[in-house]
Amino acid sequence: MLRYYCLAVPQAIAQILLTQGAYTLLGIGDDQSGLRTVIHVAVMCVLFLLSYSIQERWVFAQHQSKENREVEK
């Protein structure tokens, strides 16, 4: 569970920084809610794929190795 939180907290911080950074770089104001939503969704999709890959290799790696040992027996 500690590994999951070690990934989740930086992911949340990255989401905030990337989203706000994109808004600032592209000059998107608060009144452009549709464009803000599109950027937010794009950032979240990229972070989801990255997080999934990290979870598969690191967060749940120990559990997978135990399962593989049981299958080999």
C-alpha cells in the first residue's frame, strides 16, 4: 500500500502542475471551460497510462512474482 501512495501523491501533484502549466502556456482563461476540459482530460489520460505502467511493474510487482511461483509448483 505504501508503494501505491508513493505513486499517487506525485501523480496528483503532476496533474495539477501539468494542467495549470498548459493553461498558462496556452493562455487559456477561466471563461474557456470547454478547452480547459479537453486539456484536463488529455493530461489525465497520459498520466493514467503512465501510472498503469508503473503500477504494473513496481507497485504490484511483488504480488505478481508470488503468483508466478505458485503457478510453477
